Amino acid sequence: MNDVQDATSPGAALGGPVACVSKVELRVACKALLDRDTLNKSDPCVILMVQNQGQWTELDRTEVIKSNLHPVFAKVFTLDYYFEEVQKLRFEVYDIHGTHSIGTRDDDFLGGVECTLGQIVAQKKMVKPLFLKYAKYAGKSTITVNAEEISGNNGYVELFFCAKKLDDKDLFSKSDPFLEIYRINDDGTEQLVHRTEVIKNNLNPVWEPFKVSLISLCSCDEDRKLKCLVWDSDSRGKHDFIGEFYATFREMQKIGGGSKVTWDCINPKYKLKKKNYKNSGVVILSDLKLHRVYSFLDYIMGGCQIHFTVAIDFTASNGDPRNSCSLHYINPYQPNEYLKALIAVGEICQDYDSDKRFSALGFGARIPPNYEVSHDFAINFNPEDDECEEIQGVVEAYQNCLPKIQLYGPTNVSPIISRIAKLSAGEETIKDASRYHILLILTDGVVTDMADTREAIVRASYQPLSIIIVGVGNADFTDMQILDGDDGVLRSPKGEPVLRDIVQFVPFRDFKTVSIAFLPFVILYLHPSTFPTSLYSAMPQSYSNQAKRTEVWGSKVSNCSTFYNSDAGGH
């Protein structure tokens, strides 16, 4: 194993033991930054770089804060933390010109610092001076990085805020309000949890709903105080204070039955000076959605069933199935690579499927009777019932399907991902059972509809679904690593990040040097899944209690060696 690994990639090679991993959230703030602008102050942005095989690549970046030398950024960096690895990070601060562009002049660089993720986690709060080129101090500039470990079953909350009758702070127009929420820590310090967007020229703003982990919001303490501030945004960074209020997560949960939770927005100065002062407006929590997050094994321990779906690539790039060089060639003496991968994963999954019936889909082929291209068809040609009896039934359907279709293209997988995500979303209506969906996609090349696929994966990351993509053949699968998320958080084309990492991509050729039995274990690399609360309550009590106590495959697991040795092939 290399001493330096990608900050977000699995710590062990696929042929080795499964690393113990935990999620870590990083928040950054800076003080006394250099002032590079002539008329205003710098507009800083922090870029997080990770080192992968000796090369620095950008993982993510914060928002730009206008005209501010002491910025506190709302952006949260989420990384996988492997305590046994050296995960090198670099924080670079730039004065941004325009919307997103980073200047190329030396004056645009405000300073940077290198460290390891382990150092930040160990200190919880790391304060470092910033350096310019040639190890020169960037004046008195510092960067503060706060780390919080996110437990697998803490979940997250989605909050919907609005306000009414806010004070008007502008002379020729109405206020441009935004809301900030701070968590008050045990030592009295304040940690920014979220900053909303600015609503222009509006005294009755409705802010976009936002999601935040429970540990970030209140450290999983329902009675912890939250300080909420409302500001009138100023393009020069000199925001006008409208008012404040204090809340707790327990108060927020009183919402329900059509009722809303409201707080008076108070300006302390006005309260002291004005006798009849009531408030500077009212802030309203109009809705709250609480989502608990549980791991793959929590599902199994809770008595749920795995529903297994396989999607097979029937594009023309696989070659004519009648030709022995084709990846779809049916060899009477041994299975082709498509069948090997199917059998390896399917035989594991069928142990958790009570009815032993598996959905089998295809994409990228012209199908009868009209021979139109389809990117989502049942390989048994029964659209009303795409399931096959056991893995052997899938194999037989695959073999019977090949002579009846025409391999075509392109390689579009988003329709099938969206279909299974919709199906898994419907499981929330089931009251007496639960299902976790696993989608196995077998393909010989990079997907054509990459943008649509990214969007589909982001949407699917909210459902009890994991996706394994196996690359068959000798194609260059470099671009497929984007979907895996190992080189950074996968985002939709619009920039929305996945809620959790649900995709594991593996080239099948990598398994030729190790036991084929190891392939199913990629399922367990996948991160905790959203579990519907109504279904979780249906778990047997003994399982429910145990699931609440356990973080599976996380930093609290001490018996990783048991999992490592469970492979019959010794890998």
C-alpha cells in the first residue's frame, strides 16, 4: 500500500482488507487576510486540494465572500477519513475575480497551508498561519479548520425557513435578507452551521430549503442553543443587522399538523431604545423533514430484503456475439466476463432475497418487434414482469435474449438508474417490510449520457439503493471514476452533491488476479443509506436496538480482520 492515498478513496486495494472509514466534515474560516483590492477588500474563496499519487487535485471549494478579510465560510467539506493512512490536504485561499474564475496573478493568491486529515481530526480545531510562495508568511493571515466526525446513523434534517415583515434597511429599495444559523458549543464558541442565499428586495423572503446533518446542527443534542441572525446583504460586504433569535432543535420539532414554529426577530439595540418595540420581523420554520441514516448491515439486521437488479450493456461496441472475440460470445466451455460478474455478485445477493427473483434489464440494443433502440428493457421481453427465477434464470434469459436483439447504442445508463431509484423510493409506502436495492450495471465502456447519469445518481443517493458498475473488457475506464466519487464528491451538472456515495466502479479485469469471490464485497464499500423511519420502526426490537448501538464498517468497528478473513479465496 502506498503511504499516501487519495483523501476520499478506499484505503485498501480491492484485493486487500476493507479499511475502517468514517465521514468527517470540515469547516473553514480565515482571519487577517491580505487586502489585494484597491477600492474594496479581497473577495476570498478557499480551495481544498488532495494529494493522489503525488499529484495535487482540487476536491472542492467554498463560496466566495465579498469584501471580507475575516471570512467564515458556510461551505462544508465532507471527506472519508482512514485513520491508518496519511491523507495529505492543502488549503489555498484566493481573491476571486468574477463568479468562479481564479486569477493568475500572484496578487490573487492570499496564502495556503498543507497538513494531513489526521492532524485536523486529532486536534478537532486546527489553526495555522497562511504562507505565500517560497514559505513566506502571508502577513498575520491564519486559517482555522474545524473537524467533526459524522456517525453513520445520526441522519440529517431538511429545514424550510421563511420570514415576514422584516425591517427595511435600504433607502431606495427593500432589504435583501439572508439567514445565518450558529451552533453554540459547550465552551461558548459559535460555529456557523448554515448561511442561506440572499433574497433580493423582499421583506417577506422564502429561503430555499437546506439539509444539514444532526451532529452539525446540534451535536445530536436537541436542547443545544442555536443562534440565528438575519442580515440585509450589502454587495460591499458591510451587511446591515436586522435581528436575531435563539432556538433549539427540540423547538423546531414541534412543527406538525399544519402548525408552524415562529420566532420574533429581535434587534437588541431597538429593544432598549424603543418603548413600543415588538420585533424586527418574524422568522418562520414552515416545514421540517427528519431523515435517519443507516448502514447496509443495519438493513439486513432489521430483517429487510435485498432486491437485486442487473442491467446489461448490449451496445455494438461489445462485438458480434457470434464472434469469439465478442464480450457477449457464448462459450460452451466457460462463461464470458458478463456472466462471471453476474454470477459472482448475484449468488451473494440471493442469500438475502426470500423469493430468489431478480430483475434483469438491458440497454443499448434494438429490440423486437419494431427493433427500436431501448435503454431500459426486460431481457425476458416481459415488461410486466422483468424478474427471473434465481441467478440461473437470469443467465438463461441473457442467453435467450442475445439472438433476438441487435446490438446498437449509445451507452445510456441514466434511464435504468432513474427507474430503480423511483422503485426504491416507493418502498417508503410499505409498512410491514423493507427493501434495500442493489443495481449491478455491466458495461464495456464509458457511459455516453454522463451528465444525465450524474443527475440520476444524485437523485438516487436519497433512496435505499447502492449501485455497482463493473467495467467489462479492456477499455479505458478512467472517466468512469467520476461516478465512483473516489476523486471527489460527485455532483450533478448543476453542482448539487450526492447525499452519500452510492456508486462503486470496478474494472472487471482487476479481479483476474484475485479470487472472484471478492467481487461481491464491493457492496460493503458503499456508504450508509437513507432508511425510511416508518420502515425502521417495523424492525424487530432486538435488531432495532442493536442497530442503534452499532456503526457498521465505520470508525467504531474493531473487527475488520473478521471481514477480511471471510473471503474463501483468502483475499
